[in-house]
Amino acid sequence: MVLTEKFIKPRPFEPTGWVANLLLFGLPALGMVAAYYMIPPALVPFMPLSEARMLAGSLVMVGLLIAALIGFLSEGHPRTFAAFVERFRLTPMKKSGWFWALGGLVMYVVLAVIANISVPLIYRAIGFTPPIETAEPWGLSALPLVLITLVFNILGEEIWWRGYILPRQELQFGQNAWIWHGILWAFFHAFKWWTIPPLLFVCLVVPFVAQRTKSTWPGILSHLVVNGLGIVMALVQILSKP
């Protein structure tokens, strides 16, 4: 069936208040704290710590997908794929939307590079040493788990944050929704609290473009490219070892 407007009858949904915002971002943040610090030690007898963290984090992302689906059903939308695509802003973007998406991706990468260079210098200047990662880098045998984690990370975060929550925040905060969304999204990464300062800038780009285009696809693109490049760089290091 062709996804055109005549087949889709949008249904209004409720705006988010401050309590709802704190819960919608805070509960997943607590889930990631558990996935990073509490669950992996129980899995270490069966797999390396890095893989245990990926597996536990993927479970949180699956939880976000389930929560988004529950939210979709609770709003009373028709139980059709077309209604799902419409509600979560997954309809095809216009050409202008893709220009915004590519521009946002470039800005995302530029800000990430600037932040990754400047923040360590600032930390060093104030005498702060971020916690040292204790997990060994993942190996080639973990590649299937890495790819599965990538898929669930992209779908879980983008369907939940930009697809389900952002449209509701726009009803609450209007044109400033992307600002509050970006700040709260940055604090979702509290499981690595020392990364929040650089993320405060980077996390504003995706919701800005998503709100400007009224589409979830720019966030999916940014997540895929940035996280995908990280995997490629890790693979290059693994394969270059003697």
C-alpha cells in the first residue's frame, strides 16, 4: 500500500509536562546506569566486559522500542503500519529535508571533533581526570553483537526520542522544544557523566534538524554515520594488529 496522506488519518496526542519529561528521559537514563555498571558483572563469567555492556545496553534500547510501541497504542492510533510511520515521523522526506539532514550531520561531526579536542584540554586545565575505562576493546569475534547493538541503538533512541517524545515536546515547548530535548538527551548519557559537557552541544543538533524537518530520518542518518564510523575505525585497529 502506498503511504499517502489519504490513507493516513493523524490522531492528536498529548503534550509532555515537566514531570513526564523527567520520567521519559530519567527512567531510560537509570536503565543505562544499570546496563553499564550493575548488569555486566553478572555476565562477565560468560563474556568479556565490553560485550556484556553492549548486550545490556541493547536490552535498554529494546525497552525503548517497546515503550514507544506501548505509547503509540495507548494514544489510540489505528493499528496499521501506515499510522505507525506517520506517528513516528518516518514518512519519506522531501529533497529540502535531506539537505537539512546532511547539513546537520556535518555540524554534528564538526561539533563532536571540537568537543573531543577541547573538553580534555579543559579537564586537564582544571585538574580533572575522567574515569578510566576498564573494559578491553571488543575483538573481531564480537562483530555480530556490535552490529546488533548498532541497529538497536539507532532504532531505540531515534524511535523513542525523536519519533515519540519530540512531537509531544513541541506541543509543550513550541519552537524551543529542540533545546529542552537536546539538554535532556545529553543527561540521558549520565552513565558516563564526564561526557555530558561535550554532549550538551552535540545533542542539540539532531533534535534541531528533526524539529525543522518534522522527520526522524535525520537522526537515524546521524546515528548510523557517526556510530558506524566508530565501528569502522575499531575494525581498522583490530585488523592492523600483527
